[in-house]
Amino acid sequence: MKSSIKLPRFLRLLPAVVLTGAALLVLNGTGLLRDGAALAQTALNDAPQSASRDYAEPDQQIASANEADLLTMLSRRRAELDARESQIQTQADIMAAT
């Protein structure tokens, strides 16, 4: 007899649970749509960054004295190596001709 008394109460409670679940689903869905639209708008407003952007400050010194000396020394060394390569290539051409 107890189970027959609980059945009508369950039938009255089920529609309320279904309606509450549906309302929560609608609220959650609208929140997701609103957040998605805001995210899309933010993505559209953000300008793409240039790949060749200069991150140095305008007043920042480009190179210190030590860096300039190092670059000068490396440039001289590159010129010496190029001259040596030219000599070796000339010798190889002479040997190949004879």
C-alpha cells in the first residue's frame, strides 16, 4: 500500500524536475552563446601582431661598445676567410688547368 501512495507524489514531482532541468539548460545555453559571441568579438577586435615587430625601446642603445667591437672583429675575420677561400679556389683552378 505504501508504494501506491508514493506513485502520485512522484508523478507530481517529475514534471517539476523536468521543467527545472529544462530551464537550467536554457540558461546555461544562453550563457555559453553570450560568452562565445564576446570571445569572437574580442578576437575580431585584436589586430594581428606583425611578425617583424621591433621590440626594442626607441631610446634603447642598439649595441654596447663591446658588442660593436665583437661585430667589427667578426667582420674582419669573415673578410680574411673570404680572401683565403679565394686563394684556395685560385690554386685549385691552376692545378686543374695543368
